[in-house]
Amino acid sequence: MIDRQPHDHSATGVAAADVEEPSAVSLQPPGPPRLLGWARENLFGSVPNTVMTLLALALLWEVVPPFLSWALVHAQWGGDGAACRQAEGACWALVGERHRLMLFGVYPYDQHWRPLLATAILVTLLATSAVRAFWRPWLLWAWLAGFAVIALLMWGGVLGMPYVETDMWGGLPLTLALAVLGIALAFPLSIVLALGRRSELPVIRAFSVAYIELVRGIPLVSVLFMASVMFPLFLPEGVTIDKLLRALVGMVLFTAAYLAEAVRGGLQAVPRGQEEAADALGLSYWRKMRLIVLPQALRLVIPPIVNQFISCFKDTSLVTIVGLYDLLAATKAALADPEWRPFFVEGYVAAALVYWSFCFFMSRYSQWLEHQLATGQKR
């Protein structure tokens, strides 16, 4: 007879749970460190990879040490132009002496605290908006209040602050204001254009297609030039429009056309069944788009949308055509002094670092946001 009783391991003092099977991993010989294994697989896995890796290392050896020597080791961090001419490295004293002009342009010198405070408010609003926990209705009111305070600070004319015309605005505050307002106004317009291009009404569809294709076929320089030179010719005599407003409108109309194509790509990627299910539920067209279609479409096209945001931020440097001093133009004005003119490289490097900081933040934030919003689609 076969004994079906469970075996008693108490005599041996070994519990069944303590009996471990030898794993396949433990039988393998210890491999190389993770970093060494990655380098061998990706950098030296084949003869072409090895050759390219060695060439890249040689190029870095030729470029990085001299650059660090110029930028840090032998750099001049203080003093005047005469001290910089005697130095062997970069003249970062330029930034220390001319940073106000680079950051705030020709804004009145004794009133620089106003654009500084306006920039701090705008950066705070941007940082707050980047946190998903703050995506509440009150955030919209915070933006409206923030822009009201920024406008009050920049224009002045009240509370003892002298009035400053927009012609004297410049530097980083102007760049940020144009970029943020341009993006904020162009984005809803782009959604309307994208929906219009897919509309079943021939007139709306034809207008949307004509607008998008026309604007996308014209460079931004031409749009700003027409806004600055051509548009005032059609106004009645004695009627003028502020050049800052003209530049902002030109950037909004230009950016909206490019964003509309990105949004349209997201709309086409949404399965047709989503719209059919919304129609079956009896939702109206706008509720269907707002609650079902657009959230899915915009989530799918976050990278191209943010890419256009970055392009809009950098395109603010073209507003010099209408006579505004953005960050790049203000840097150029700071280098007009003959004492600092030979050190234009350091000035443009400092401006490039500011542009890169904001663009890098937008790029990394888009990757994080894409990862957060795609949580339900992870496999």
C-alpha cells in the first residue's frame, strides 16, 4: 500500500519551507561590473563601435581640457576691460559689470527692481503650474492675478512708480512675457484650427486649411515685418498700435498654425470608436471633444507640442525687427561699449546658458509629463 501521509521533517529539524532549490543565477560565474559590461556591449562591441569610441574620446580630449582652461582655470572673474585683456581665459567680469543691461535692456536703471520682481513672479507661476497637485481652478485665477501685477510693475504710473513705455522694456522679462503669452494664446487657437480642419462644414474647413498652409509657408521674420511695417499703413491716420502688441499678435498667429498640425495629428490618432461611443451616449460635439477626444489626442502629441513651445521661446529673439530689446538684443547692446566689445563670446555664452536652461526644463518636463499621463497605458 502506498503511504499518502505527508512526510514529517520535524525529526531532521528542517522545515519544508527552508529547503531551497539551487537557482540558475547562483550557478553562473560572476560577471563583470554593470558599467564595464555596458561599455563593452555599447562602446566596444564591434570594430566600428570601437573606432568611433576612440575617435570621440580623442575629440573630447582635444576640446574639453582647453575649454575648461579658458572658461574656469584662467578666466577673469572681476575687474575691468583692461584686466580682461591681460588675462588668458574668459572675461566673466563682463557679466558682472553689464548683467543689468543684459537682463533688463534699456529699462530705467533705478527701476530695475520692478522687472526683477515681475520675472520672479512669472517664474514662480511657471514652477507652480508644473506641479500636478496644483492643477486646480484657482491656478487660472492665480495666473490672471499674476499677469495683472506684472503689467502694473512693468508699466507703472501708479503707487509712485513712474510710467515706462513698452519701447523701453527688454531683456529676460520681455522674452519670458512674449513666450508665455504667445504660447498661452496660440494653444487654444491651434485647437480651434485643428478642429476646423477636420470639420464637415466646407467653409470652416477651407478657411482653416488656407490659414494653416499660408502661415506655415511664411517665415516668422516676414510675419513680424508685416506687423511692424505693413500693418500700420492700413490703419486710419492718427491711430497707432503698440509695437509689443503687434509682435505678440504676430507670434500668436504664427505659432498657432504650427501647433494646429500637431493637434490634428493627435486627433487622427484617437480611435474612431471613441467618438462613436460618445455619440452613443448622446454627448454634444463640444462635450465629446472636451471630455473624451481632446484629452487623449493631446496626451499623444506632447513631444511635438513642447517642441513647438521651445521653438516659440527661442523665436522671441526675432522681435528686434520691431524694435524691441529681448534678451539677445539686450546682450548685443551690452557689448556695444568699446571696453567690452572684444569679449562678445562671453556675452553670448551667458545668454545661451539662459536660453538653454529654460529649454532644457521644458524638454525634461515634457518627458516627465508624458510618463505621468501614460500611466494607464503602461504594459
